[in-house]
Amino acid sequence: MLPDRIIRHIDRRFGLSSAHPGFLRRSLPPGVSYLHCLGGVAFVLYIALLFTGMLLSFHYVPSEKEAFQSIVKITREVPLGGLVRGMHRWAGHLLIVFIFLHTARVVAHRAYRPPRELNWIAGALLFALVFASGFTGSLLPWDRKAYWVAVVGTGVAGTAPLLGETLLQCVRGGPEVDGGTLLRFYSLHVLWLPFATALLLWAHFHMVKRQGITGGL
């Protein structure tokens, strides 16, 4: 097949198989099934989110007055904009589903026990980051629903003991929810959260490589 020929040609030029034989060519323990592919599916969905998000960023305007109109323009006027936005939205939903299924598989196979406890912690933090990314992304259209979700969501930070008011102003960028709040959410969504997720993914995959894959029960 043509894709196989292309992959073999690239491999001959870059020598990926010879440079990383322990990662690309290794034996699997007994009991490995398609359930062990749930994390890989989640990673593919994460890549799809990054790619579609970069395309959407060409047209999205993180402004209090222009954010909603830029979303309408993406959906109705930009060629394939509605398709790309739909792919981004559904990839986000499916990512949460597959991470949940992956976590359930890890719990069922008891893969959280030593020596994999740090990998379990990294996975739990990734779960939290994905939810944070979903929350910040849902606010970017900045319509009436997103505004009130931002008011309620940021208000939770204000209930923290001692530092509540400081956290509230830090999250909102001021005492009230306004354009500065939107800009902070946009920065979190496209810069800080993806960067933190990429670091944790590297740690997650590195530990899987070093410790191996857990088989069945």
C-alpha cells in the first residue's frame, strides 16, 4: 500500500526504527487487548484538538465585543469553518469520554499500584487539565450562557478561605467578569493548559516506556 511505502521511505531516511528500537519494537505482556488502546485514542483526539484549535485561532477574536461575532463568522462564512469547529467540539467531548474509559481500565487492572503510582498521579492531573481546558473553551464564544457560566465558575474561587478575594480577582482579572476575564480564559485555553498537558503527557509516556504496559487481570 502507498501509505506503508511512504512510511518505510521516511523511516529509511530518518532511521527512527533503528534509533528507538526499544520504543517502536518491543514485546507486549500477556493479556493486552484493545482496551489498552483507549489511552492511545485519547492521545489522537488531543492531537486533533491541537490541530483544529490552531486553525480556529486564525479567525477567533478574544475580545468582549467581537468574540461571539467571530464564532458566527467561523461557523457561517469561513470555508469549512463549521466543520473544523464541530471537529474541535466533538474531539473535546470524546477526549473526556476516552480518558474516563482509560482511567476505568487502569483501575480495573490495578495499574495504579507501585511502581506505577507516579504514572497514576500524572494521569489524574491530565484528567483535571482536560476538564479545565473544556471549561475555558466553553466560555470562548462569550455569549450570554458563557458569561453567566464564567460568573458562577469564577465565583467558586471566591469562596476559598482566606485567599478567596485574591483568587477571585486573579481569575477574573479584576472585580467583575469582563473582557479581561475572557482574555485570561483564552490565554489559559491556548497557551498554559496545552503546555502543561504536553509536559504531563511526556512524563506519562516516558514512565510507560520505562515501566512497560500492564497486562490483563
